[in-house]
Amino acid sequence: MMLKENYALPDRIESKPARAVQPAGPSPARRRRSRQRLTQALLILAGLLLCIGLWQAVVVLGQYASYILPTPGRVYSRFVKLLASELLWMHIRVTLGEIFAGLGLGVTSAFLLGYLIARSRSLERILSPYIVASQAIPIIALAPLLVIWFGFGPLSKVVVTALVIFFPLLVNTVVGLRSVERDLRDLMRSLGADRWQMFRWLELPAALPVLFGGLKIGVTLSVVGAVVGEFVGADRGLGFLVNLGRGLLDTPLMFVAIFLLVMIALLLYGLVALLEGVLLSWRD
């Protein structure tokens, strides 16, 4: 026996609207940020070319001698000659070593002391007069004493660098750690967090934006500290090259050393900014 089934067709077939297909590739916001970065890079390049052009014009119109103000071309030629020798790389390595060692010493000591001060008002009242008084002494006046105490080797330059960056890093550490809201601290305590967990999961993440602000200042000042130490007494380093060029009236050599110091400061600042963008990407 065969059963015949009747299927009723609907009067109207309703179709759902098709979803718009998202185009492949970066989002509009990311493309906009890329265009902004490209525009900024082009503006920086245009400003650099403008400065070089003005520099060349001043030398030509003023007819200055090379030992007073060399042309950009003469400075570039001096840089190429130095770059071909191993001596320039040796001086760069020495200055970079002093900068990184001074940064390590200064950042570590400033952060540890800043953490203790941030947790104790009494300790702050005791140490603040001495810390502020130490900043009233010009580092150029203190550097000769440090050279006498620690010798003419790299240790005296490392100490000078650490002292230069110590105060701004200390202040930013204290401000950053104290910027944590009291309600968040109470919440962590109610959850049974100990001191390490409080620091690891609350205080450090909350203080990172302020800490990176201080670190950006510190890395640029570290170059100043290393050069000041080399000015007082050194037989190598980029600061020594500046002194050597001044004594020999070799102004192109002085310009080369100064430009290299500027490039080191910009590189260090860029590295800190890059690290800040990675660690604080959660804020975007």
C-alpha cells in the first residue's frame, strides 16, 4: 500500500537579508593611525631637511671658517672617515656601557627607595630634606669629586649618570604608587591579597603610566650624565671626543660626537616608548 503525502508550499518565501561581507585587511581605525604616523614621519623628515638647508645657508652667507661653523657636508665627511675606523665604535661602546650601567643603578635604587617612601609617610619626612638638598648641588660641581673618589674609570661615570636620573625617577615612582585608589586597595585586602599580590596585581599596573613618564625623562638625562662624567676625566667615550675636538679646534669632530649623542638619546627614548606601548596596550 502506497501512502501519498501532500506537501503544501508556502505562499511566500521569506529570505533573510544577507550579511555584509567585511572587507579583508586592516580596520579603518588602524589605517587612519597608519596615515597619521606616515604624515608625522614626513613632517619630521621635512623639518630635518629644512634645518640642514638653513644651516648650509648660514655658513655660506656668513662665510664662516670651518673651525667656527662647518658645513653639513664637511661634518658628514668627518663622520664617514671616523666610521671607517674602529676608534669611533670603541667610543660609542664606552658611552653606551656607561649609560646602560647608570640606568640600571639609577632605576633600581630610585624604584626601591620610592616604593619605601610611598608606603611610609614618616620615611618621606625624614629623607625628603636630604634628597632635595642633593638636587641643589650642580652635577658638574659634584662630578670632579666623584672622579677623585671612584677613579677615572667607568665607575665614576656610571655613578654620575645614576645621580642625574635618580631624582625624577624617584618622584615619579612615589607619585605613581600613591595614585592607586583607596577603594581598590580595600577590595584587594577583602579578597585576602598579601603585600606581594597587592604590588603585583594592583600597584605596579596602576603606576606604570607614571613610571614610564619618569623613565622617558631618565633615559634622556642618562646621556647628559655620561657626557658630564667624561668631560671631567676620561680618555675614551663620545664626551671625550667633544673635549678632544675642542682642544684641536676640530669643530666637525665635535658636531659628529654631539649628533651621535642626540641619536643615542632618541633611540633610548624610542625604545622606552615602544615598551610602554606594549605593556600599556590594555589602555587603548
